[in-house]
Amino acid sequence: MVHSTDASLRAIEGFAITKGRAVPVDDASGQQSVSGRLAYYITPHGLGHAVRSLEVIRHLLDLAPGVEIVLVSALPQFIIKQNVPGSLLVRERHLDIGLVQQDSLRFDLEATRTALESLRRRHQAVVDEEIRFFRAEGIQGIVCDVPFLPFLAAARSGIPAVGMGNFTWDWIYQGYAEGDRRWESLVAWIREAYRECPLFLQLPMHGDCSACGTIRPVPLVARQARRTREQTRRILGLAENQKAYLVSFQSLNLEAEAQRRLETMGERIFLYKHPLRLRAGNSLSLDDLDISYADAVAAVDGVITKPGYGIVADCLVHGTPVIYTDRGLFPEYEILVRALTEYLTTVYIPSGELYAGRWQEAVEAATRDMIAQLHAETPAGQLRLEA
């Protein structure tokens, strides 16, 4: 049996490089028998980091049952349970800031900078606590998507580390430093931490990850539907030609008048899942249905969302049209929008129209564009094959 954490980390690398297919990592005798104990750190910023890394964790646990994984994150329990069946060891810690969100679309840069300054003042204590955790729990290697302080703890402990993502936080914050020099020292501090990442698995639709050591490009990691479109629509009780749209936000505070506007949109159905809540008469919760999020993405006529990595990857894999809105000054946004517009039918809806419930023009435009695209060659099919 291979008691090598290097082998466990190669299993993660192998999963990513082989385009999401779980392939065995063999020992010298040719038997699949990888063991070890890993700590997997996931930023709680948004849900895109969570869904892709939980997909990696799910496949790794199937691929190498001898590997124990401790998830270290402040992620909400519902997203873990939705994406990793069975029990998963979770150590709740908030080890990076991301952005301080006001709601799903708006964030507070000043509060974010203040929180980062606080983290920097206590970062040595945070790193020391992680080192004690490694020793107490027998952690033999770490994976990060994409907290930076665990790399310092791993380097000091002499255990291997792998990063995975489509950006590092120094690149995100550098965009704010260009207009506010108070961010500069924070960017430099974070960049130094990422320099202790010896291998970074760089996903598509990426920003600058050069603060890390060796950069290895890997294909898209995304969830895939378990059911056909027809099967899912039957479970939802949708008529054959009835239009349905998945509203993909953690929260969306629509006033009563906005909800009434949705109800005027004929027989269109708007699907949603916890923690989002819609009150329109033509909205339908997925919470009590045996339908995965990927099943829903594959079955609807469009997804209404802000561009985040997880939902963009889901839509790209399933060829689902996207009605997207703006999300403030976030460097990843333009990269994700370019990918959407290159490969999918997309319609932009201003956030003011979104909050007002004036969605009809956007969904009708998406329908028209999708019909037109069916009669033309597009690269979306090729992207799905490569995902």
C-alpha cells in the first residue's frame, strides 16, 4: 500500500488533467491503494470555488477510498451536503476574506480592506494554529482553492501543498490597488504567501496566477447532470414546450411589485433552490425534489444569474443559455463574460431591471437568439466534450 501523500496529491492532479474522469493512481505493484490524510481548504467566497472543489473531493474519495479528507472552510452546510454524499469531516475555519458582500451582487471594498488588515495583524497566530492542526490530526498534505495562509503553514511543516483555481487573491486585489494605494502592501503580503505554493492547477477562464510556483493548466472542472433533460422536466411537471428558467443566486431581494411582474410572464416557470426564495406564483422550489443543480441547469431554457465560476462552468458543460447581470468591480467578471459570449447564447440584463422584475425582454431575447443559434454552427458542443 502506498502511504505517500504525494500519491494522494497526484490523484487530485490526475483527476484534473484527465478532464474530470476518475483514473487510478497506481503503486509499484499496479494496485490502486493510495492512502493519506489531506486538509482541503476552500474559500467561502461565493459558491463557485466550493462546487468545483467538492466535485474533486467527491471523485477523489471514490478513486482512492484510503484517502481521508478534512475540509477546512466556513462554507454553509447545505452546499457540502448537496455536492458530497455521505459524511465528510469538516473543520470550520474562516482563513481568508474574499470580498465582504452586501448581497449577491454588491460588495463593500472598504470593509474588505479593513478585514484583510485585521487578518494580516493576526496572521502569525493563524499560521501557528494550522501547524498545530497538521500535527494533531496527522495531516500529510494540503490542497487550497484558494486561501493563501495555509501555504505558509505547509511550508513551515514540511508537507506538500497543491493549489487549484482560476485566480489567486493577489490578482483580484491588485485591481483595487491601481485606484487605491492602501491595497498595495496587502497585495504584496498575499503574494508572498502564494509563493509557498509549489504547484498550482490552473483552471480555464483564469486570471494571473503567477505568484505560485509551477503552473499546470488543467481542463474545466464542472458538475454534470445525472438525468436527461426530458427526465428532469417530467419530474418538474413541465409541459413539453413550457419555458423554464433557473434563477441562480444565493439571495435576490425582489419587492412585491417585482414578484408581480414575474407573474405576468405567461406560463414561464422560474426555478430556485435554497438559500434563494422567490414568492411569485409561477416560481417553483427545487428543495424537495430529487433533482441535482446540474440536472436543473441541463433541463431549463436559460439560467438567470451573475457570472460566477461555478454556474458558468455548469452552463458551459450543458450548453444552457445565460441571462446575466453585472456584479460590480470584480476582475474575474470580464473573463467569465467573454467565455459565456464565445460559447453560449447570452443576454445581458442590467441589475436595475433584474431587481425590478423586468425580465420579459431578456428571456424573449434569449429564446430568439437560441433559435437562431440552432441553425448555425457554434463551438459550445466542442467545449462540452473537452470539459
